[in-house]
Amino acid sequence: MSLRDSLTRPFAGRGPRPGAAAGGEPPAVGAIAAPKTRRRLFAKYVALFVVVVCVALLSNGTFDVFFYYQEHKASLIRIQREQAEAAAAKIGQFIKEIESQLGWTTQLPWSAGSIEQRRFDALRLLRQVPAITELAQLDATGKERLRVSRLAMDVVASGADLSSDPKFAEAVARKVYYGPVYFRRESEPYMTLAIAGTRRDAGVSVAEVNLKLIWDVVSQIKVGERGHAYVVDAQGRLIAHPDISLVLRNTDMSKLAQVRAARAATSGAGSAENPAETVQEAENIEGKKVLTAYAPVAPLGWLMFVELPAEEAYAPLYAALKRLGFVLLGALCFAVLAGMFLAGRMVGPIQVLQTGAARIGKGDLSQRIAIKTGDELEALANQFNDMAGQLQESYAGLENKVEQRTRELSESLEQQTATSEVLRVISSSPGDLKPVFETMLANATRICEANFGVLFRFKDDAAEATAMLGVPPAFAEFLQGGPLVPGPGSGLGRLVQTKQAVHILDARAEQEVWVERDPYFITATELSGTRTLLIVPMLSEDKLVGAIAIYRQEVRPFTDKQIDLLSNFASQAVIAIENVRLLSELRARTDELGQSVGELRALGEVSQAVNSTLDLQTVLSTIVAKAVQLSDTDAGSIYVHDETQQEFQLQANYGMSDELIAALKDHHVDISGAVAEAAKQGEPIQVPDMQAERPIPANELMLREGYRARLLVPLLRFHEIMGALVVRRKTPGEFSKNTIDLLRTFAAQSVLAIQNARLFQEIEEKGRQLELASQHKSQFVASMSHELRTPLNAIIGLTEMMVTNATRFGTEKAAEPLKRVHRAGQHLLGLINQVLDLSKIEAGKLELNPESVNLPPLIDEVIGTARQLAQQNKNQLVVEAQDNLGMLTTDPMRLRQILLNLLSNACKFTSQGEIKLKARRIANGRNWVEFAVSDTGIGMTPEQQAKLFEEFTQADSSTARRYGGTGLGLAITRKLARMMGGDVAVTSEQGKGSVFTVRLPSGAEAAAKAATNGGREPTGDCVLVIDDDATARDLIADHLKAEGFSVKTAAGGLEGLKLAKELRPVAITLDVMMPDLDGWSVLAALRQDPELAEIPVIMITILDEHRRGVALGAAGYLTKPIERERLTRMIGRFRAPARPTRVLLVEDDATQRERLRGWLDGDQWKVQEAGNGREALAVLKDTKPDVILLDLMMPEMDGFAVVAALQKEPRWSDIPVVVVTARDLDAKDRERLNSGVQSVLVKETFRPADLVERIRRLTNGKPQVGAEMEAAS
Amino acid sequence: MTKVLYVEDNDDNVYMLKMRLELLDNFEVVVAENGEKGCAMALSERPDIILMDLEMPVVDGWEATRRLKADPQTRDIPVIALSAHALAGSREKALAAGCDEFDTKPVEFDRLVATMRRLLADGK
């Protein structure tokens, strides 16, 4: 399908029209069988033409007719009028003639002349005027004197009196009298004409005038065919008419409009503004339309009308109209024909144009429209033709272009394919360049239509042919003969210079140019037969790394497209090379990373080891093992410097045979010397090959075992040598920097471990020493007290004696000094006692002797003593004691001491104020007795309050000086109070006063505890809270304090252990998740210490955000391996009184279970077993044991879950649970336990009450058990 | 008659020393109960020698001594510091404050009197 076809397709519709002419000739004119469009235009034109013609004619005709009509009328009327006037004039003239003639007759006076004369005149007149039929003459009086007639006999002097006759009267009056027209003989009109003479006595001449003349006149008037004239008199009566009958009938014409109008006009009826219309068209007496004109007959007042029947008048008009009509019709026809002809002429070319355009539209561009009308249409046709021609051209052009484009596109596609193929090869074999280059060259040579191609890579300044394709063997050999240094003439050389593509059109042609300077070029050209050559650079960031060259053995330049393609390939080659490089780098890095990760992991393990156990041996062993493993060596040792012996001792080994270790130990003096020597330098020292060194015994030993290389890293702490880490390798060689760095890290870890161990030892040592010192101190104090007291005895005693018995000893005068001495002695004694008390309390040797004390009297006693003190500073002493104070089990002496101390302080620091002692019972969880000593004294600042209870500090030294005292009192007071199970608190405001409050428990347990608490210092209900989270600590502590416990807190495991040892609290709450030493480790440590093992530990952990926690009330903990004694002792605490103790043993290991069961044989034990948590719970449903021995690490339902389940169920939650844990929980186990804790905790909410209850329960049972225990052991 | 100014807050000590010195006939003792009053009395009474207790309220002995030694009117009056502190640096501290001599309590009476006589003799 050609382009043209495709382009013209949209226009094509149903294909070329059938019947369309192949040429461009116009269709026949008038071919009405043409389509509607043709007809429309044609019809339009025709119609237009016709219309124009008609309109023209019509209008013309109408105008003509109209004007013609008007003019015609006008002219007719004019004619008529003229005729009328002429006739009227004639008549007038006639009358005038007659008048004048008649007038002559009047001239003669009557006096003169005779009648005969007159008669003669008259006859003469008659002869002259045929019209006058009769003449009468009247004299001035109106008498008829003469009558002459044609018809009758003349009459003379008839004497008829006609004076009253209008003829006479009117004539006289107006000179002339025209009488009305009358008829004689019924056919002849006559009128009487009378004229009066001018003279006074002239008479009147009366003539009877025959108006036949008028009739003749009238009759003679020819108006058209049927027009006629007539005359009417002043009254409108017809007096003359061609039709005499009418006249004779006396037709009254006055009704006629024209008559009326004429009469009006002549009578001057119209005014100037409204002239009487002359009626020109009216009806005649017969009612026919006529055209009429008139003329007045002057003297008579008659009107002469000339009428013409309108028909006749208008006849020409009608004729004209008819003519016009015919003409119009004819013209119409003509116009139609002409129009059709013309339209045809016009439309034809248009039609041709249309057809031609349609054809062109259909795509038939070769047709040309032929119109030869020589006008714009022809021009238009030419335009069309031009257009068609242009379209043809452009189509053709387009076709060409498209062909070209397609060619180009397919070329590009080919190239793209080639490129993508190359890329594919690159991506599929990322590490291998050979396939890439080969594919590239193959594609390049193929697409660029070259004969062969070479890929060069540059190393330094020389090029190497890395890949070749299709190269002639000679040339190939040449290229492969080592690195090429291209000269300036060769393509390569030029490329090196310009770093741009080089396109040599004909190498052979250029040979002459280079023959001198670049023989290589010549050679290459010859060997390869190259003519056209294209070489493109491979650039990596502007650096020339290679080049691709393609060669043709004919002279044919490469197209731009090909050059671009080759450049593309070059870029890809660069990418490929880069990829390979990156890949190998990546591999190297990954390896490095892998190694680093391994090292880090090892370090992590080591750190953990270091942190998790204080056992130096274990730690060092772990370190050396990891060090050897990671450094890829075969064996290692750690030496630790022994201060005392000043030598390095072998502490840990790895990968060494026992014999070797033993041997090393033997040689340790030498070895340590070597180590010391090396270690002195402070830097790692390596011996790549011991064989190469001077022989030293230590080395000999190693060499014998097969070790060749050695690396020694000193363990340094602040430049102090603590030891050395040594690794040995059987293969000689240097140790890499990485290894050395790694080992340095391990060395640091070792240092830490050693340091820790040392510190721990130190701490233990110090503790021991302190213990010892404390013991010494108490012994010392105890003995001193004796020594001090003895002389005091003498002083106090003797002075007292001398004062009391002054007269006997003659010491009356010395009373004052003696009293002073006595007082001073007492004071001293008191101080000594205080010091002793304090030291006793500190040494834990002060004993309380509780008894049942009645409080009110004791208070009275104290107050009595205090009154003196109060009086000293003029203070008021007030007592407020409840009535129901009752009894209190306490040591009365010490209670007194406490109260007195507070009261004396109050008195000391108050002057002229009030000191109040309040005593009451309160119930705040437990029952207390509260004593409050308040004063209105000087008060204390918060800083002073803080130091208050410390020994030997009073508020400040000036206070001591001013107020005396040693500052011991409050310290002792607090200690005593605490020993009693209570405490002292203070509130104070400087300048206002202070309140000291002592609370003592009023329960029996307090006393009992105090009584039976042997051994170390009894602390009362002290609970140790170990938790790293301060808020959690405070939370628990607050709750416990509110319950009446005294609380000590520790923020970490280590601190907790320390405090536990110190305080021997009655219970310990232990957070599981702590950073330094987690709960499990603390637990393990606690258990390991026999003194602390019995303290119930409650494992708690509280999740930060949600404040959830649960008390996992394990009443006791055992760690594996379990020893029989430990077990029985632990379980023994929960012995049921008077019956066998029910023990539920939950342990998954059957062997273990058997063993435990074996230990608990005997009547006193009743043992039930469960193999896992679920079984245990099942057992619990039936029987409630007294104690549960629970292994924590069990499959399925582990210990923690069991404990949680126990707590959920109220009737089980008070069963003591002894939990068994592994000795060394490794990180994984701990993690699991801890996470186990978390999962349990989420469901529980922390109820402090629970915790407290638990503690109470755990601790309440204890004293009896303790007693029992003592009995048993 | 040697006038002694004894600056001391403890009543018993005053009683004892005053009595004992006056028993020696040629001593007249006036007393001030703290350093403040001591300085005032030193100016007003013009004693020949001052026995200065060190631990006193308001103004202690060291301060009082410094003041006395700074004032030209009292500078020449010898001052013996009396202190119950038996600690190592007490003597040096007192001497540094300007005291001419130092003795401990409880007083060894003869030694004290000897020291006093010596200072008085030196002064003259």
C-alpha cells in the first residue's frame, strides 16, 4: 500500500464515484439531472434573474402606468376644460353679443325716437341676431312699449306692466337680467335676457333668446367617443345636453358632486385655505363614472360641463395596463429563459469546480479542472488545479520522507538491538569482560558494515588489543605482539591526542603523509588492508581507558549514525569495565564486612562474658578462645601480672595441649620475663617466625609444638601492665593490621575483666577489713567505757558526798565549786554514755529489752524530768496525751531516752516559748503509737534538717557552742526508734519552731522481732527494693512505707547485693530487667550467699509506660545443681505444723525428679509430681500443697507461666513457690525468661497491695520458722 | 596588780579560772563572754594580758584576736589562746590568728601562770 493510498484512504468513502468524468470537462449546461446542489444554485440564479427582471419591469410599468394615468387624466381634464371653456366662452360670447345688441336698443331714450324707430331697431336686431326670438322694450317704468317677435305679431305699446316682473326689476337693479331657461315648443330652450339702459330713464330691453345655439355648441363639443358636454344653470338644472330629452325633462343635476363643487367654487364658497375641490371624477346622471371638467359661463352663472366616461377616459389606461401585463408576461418568460441560460452558464463552471474539488478530495490528484470562461471562475479553477498539483507533490514528498524515516528507524532499531544485546551480555556476566567485548565487536562490525574490529585497552601509555573480531591474521599477529605505542599518524595515535573519535576516510591515501613520522601506521595499514577506519575512545571520567576501532577494506565513509553507535558501544564497554571493577571491590568489601561482623559479634560475646560473671578465669578463657578463633590463629594464652610475685602468670589458655600448658607453667619465669620485656614496650609485638629469632626456651617450646608465628598484645591500664594476650600460629608470616587491631580490642576487654576481678577482690578485702575494724572498735569502746567510767565514779561520787555532807567535811564554803564539779562530772558521764550507746548501736550490740509499758505514767515521768529543762529557758511545757494510750511493748529505758532527748532539744532551742508533747495512737495500715514533740523555738532551715540525724553534727557548730550537747542525741534517738521498728521524723520552719515525731509500732511482732533477731543487726521491717528505674523504686518504696515498712533502695544489682548484705532486710523486691546486673544474676548471687539465701525475694518488673507489674512471688530460689541440704532447708521453711508437708514437685527431667523425690522421703514429706506446668495445674485442682518446687526451664508451659497461673487463682496464690533456676543462665535463657516475664506482665496490672500482702505473708511466717530452724540446726 | 581579761563563754571555766587566779593575789580578772564583748572590754578595761577562749558564739576567739591585733590600741596586749581542741593544727591556727601563746584545756594551771608571767615580763 503506497503512502498516497494510505493517506487518501480517509477521504475515500466508498470509492470513486461512479460516472465521474475522467477529464475535467464541464457537464452540459442545463443538465437538470444533476444533483440537488446544482439545481439549487441554478434555480437560485434563475429565480433571481426572473425576479429582477420582473421587478424591474413591474416597477417600471407600474410607474409608467401610474404617471401616464395621472397625466392622461390631467390632460383629458385639461382638454375637457378647454373645451368647456371654449364652449363656455362661445356661449358667453353669444350672450354677450346679444347683450350688447340688446344694449344698443336701450340706448335710445324713450323720449327720443319713436316707437317705429324702436321697432325698426328691434327688427333689425332680430335680423341680426337670429337667436333673439322676441324683443321687448320696457320703459323706465316697466311698461312694455314694444314687443317684437319672430313668431308673433309685434306688439307696440302693449302697456303691460312688467315693473314687478323680475325681468324689469332685476334688470333695473343689476343692469342685466338673465332669466331662467325655459322651453318653447317643448324642445327649444329660451331665456329671457333683460338689459336696462344706462340712462336714467332708459328702459329695459327684454329679449327672449333662443338658446339653440347653446345646444349646438354643446352638441358640437366632441369629447372622446362618448364624452359630451352639458350646461347647467345656476341652480343646477340642465339646460343643454346632447340628449335633449334630458334637458326637456328639466333634469336636476345639482345633486351631482361635480355640479355641487363647481357651484361652490363659482359662488366662491371655498375659502382661500380650503379651496373648493374641483371634482374631476364623479358620476354622471346615469351613475356612471365620468371624468368631468367645467367652465363657468360668465355672466349667466351657468356651468358648462364636459364629461367623459371614465371608461373611455381610462380606456387607454387600461389598454396600457393590459399591454403592460402582456409585456410583463412576455418579459417573464424571456427572463426565465434568459435566466436559465445565464445561470446555466454561471453554474456550470461552478459545478465543474465542485466536481473537480470532490475528485481531488477523493484523492484523485491527477485530474485537472478545465474551465475556460475567462473570468474569476477560471481563475478559481486554476487555483484548484494548482492546489491539486501541490498536494500531489507534497504527498509524493511525504512518501519519500516516510520511506526515509522508516529506513532510519529500522537502522536505529538495529543499533538499539545491538546495544541492548551488548548490555544484556554485560549484565549476565558481570565479572567477565571477554564475552562483552566480543559481542560488542560483533555487533559493531555488523551494523556499521565494517570488515573487522579491534578493542584496545590502555595501560599507562601503551595500548593492548584486548579483543578482536575478523581481523586478518597478519594484522592480528601484529597487534598481539605486545603493547603498542601508537604513533601520531595512526588512528590510535590521533585518538590519544585528541581523545575524540577519529575517522580516516582512506588510510592508503594518507600514507605518504606519515611515511616518515609513523611507520607503524604504514605497516598497520598494509597488513590489514585498511582503507576507511573509525576509532572511538572509551573514556572514564575524561580518562582514556581504551578504544574501539572498526575497519573497512574499501573506501566508504562511516555515517554519523554509525559513528554514534560505535561511541555508544564504547561507553558501554567503559561501563562493563567499571562494573567488573566495582564488583570485585564489592566482593572485597563484603568480605571485609563479614569479617568485621564476625569480630563484632565475638567482641559482643566477650563483653557479655566480662560483664556477666566475676569469675576471672571464665572470662579470660572466653576472651582467649574468641581471640584465637577470630584472629585465625591456632592457640592463645593470657598472662596476668601478679603484683606480689612480680611475674606474669599463665591464667587462661586455648587450643593448647595440657602438656604444653604444664610445660609453660614450669617455664613461667622465663616466659614471663619475655612477656615482660615485650610488654614493657606497651605495643603489640609480633614475631612472624620464631625460627628466625634467637633461640629462647619459651620459643623452643612453642616451636616444638609446631607454632611458628606469635603475636603478643600487652594488657595495659593507664600505662600499667596488667598482663598480656598472646596468640600463636602454626604458619609463619606477618599478622595483618586487622588482626592486631582486633586483638587490641580483646586486650582491652581482658583488662576490664581483670580490673573487675581485682576490684571485686579489693571490695571483699575491704569489707573484711571493715568488718574487722568495726569489731575492733566495738571491743575498744566497750573496754574504754569501763576505763572511762571508773574515774568518773570517784569524781561524781566524792563531790556529791562533799556537798551533801558539807559540814562534816568542812566544805560549806566550797559548795559552789563542788557543785560545779559534780555537774561537770555528770555531764561527762552522760556524754560517755551517749558515745557508748552510739557505738553499741553501730556495732549492733545494743539490745532492747522490751516489756509491757504503761505509757501514761512513763510520760508523766519524762515530763517531770523535762520540766526543769523547760524552766531553764522559761519555756512552757504542755502535755496532750490521749486517754487510751494504754500499754506499749517496748524498752522503757530507751523510750525514755528518746523522749527526753527530744524534749531537752526542744527546751534547749526554745526560749520563752511553748514545748508540747503529744501522744496518741494511730492506725495506718498497722497500729502505731505516735509521740510528737513540738516547740516554738528557733527552727531549722532545710539544709540543717538534712544533716540533723547525722552523728556529731548539730545544726551548725555555733549551735553546739551555744546550746551545748554533743550532737549525738538525735542520731541515737533515730537509731533506737528504728530498732524498735519505728522512726523519727522532723518538720521545721526557721524562726517558727520544730516538730519531732516518733512513731513506734504497737504490735507484738515488733517486740518479738527485736527479741529474737540474733546474728547481725536486726532492722525491723526493712524491705530492700532493687530497681534501676527511679520512678519504679519510689513507687514501690512509697507503697511499702505507707504500709509501715522501712524501705531501702538500690538502683542496681551490685548495689543491691551490697545493701542486702548490710541490711539483711526482711524481704527483697528485685527488678528483673536491669542494665548492670539483671535480676537473675542478682538472684543467683543472693542465693550463693548463705546469709542472704533465706531472704525472700520477690521478682518484680514494672513496664515503663504502663506501670504494670506483677509480683512473682517466689518464696525462694534454688539454682542447679541442687544440693540436698539446701533443698531440705529451703523446703523446711514451709513445713506444715503437725502433719506431713505436702510438696508438689514440678520438674520435666524425670531423672531429676526421681532424685529430688528421693531426698524428700520420710513421713514428714508427702510428695506429688508433675512433669510440666499443665500437669502441675491439674494436680493443684485436687490438692493444695504446702509448697511447690518449680523448675523454671520447662518445655511447653514454663515456670513463669505456672507462677502466673498460680497467682491468678486466689486459692493458689498464697502457696509458697520455690523456683529452681539454672546456675549460669546464658544470654539466650535470660532473654527468654525476661521476655517471658514481659508476656506475662502485659496481662497483669500492678497492685501494690498485692506486693505488700505477699511480703507480709512471706515474712509473717518467718519468725516461727526461724525459731524452728534454729532448733533444728 | 595585773589585770587579766578572760574571754570565755563557759561559765564553769570562768568561775574556776577567775577564782584561782585571784587566789594568787596579784591578779585581777575581768570577764567577757564572747569575742565581741572581749574586744570592747579590751579597749575599755585596758588589761595587761588577755586569755582568749577560741570557740565562742557571736565572735569567736580567732576573730577577736585578729581584731585586737589590728587595733593599735590593743595590739600590744599579749593574748594567750585557750582551746579544748587538741587537734594537730590548732596551735598553728591560733598563732596565725595573732595569738602570742597557745594552751589547751583542761588547763594545767601552773603552766598557764608561768606562760602568763613570761609574756608579761617580755612585754615590759
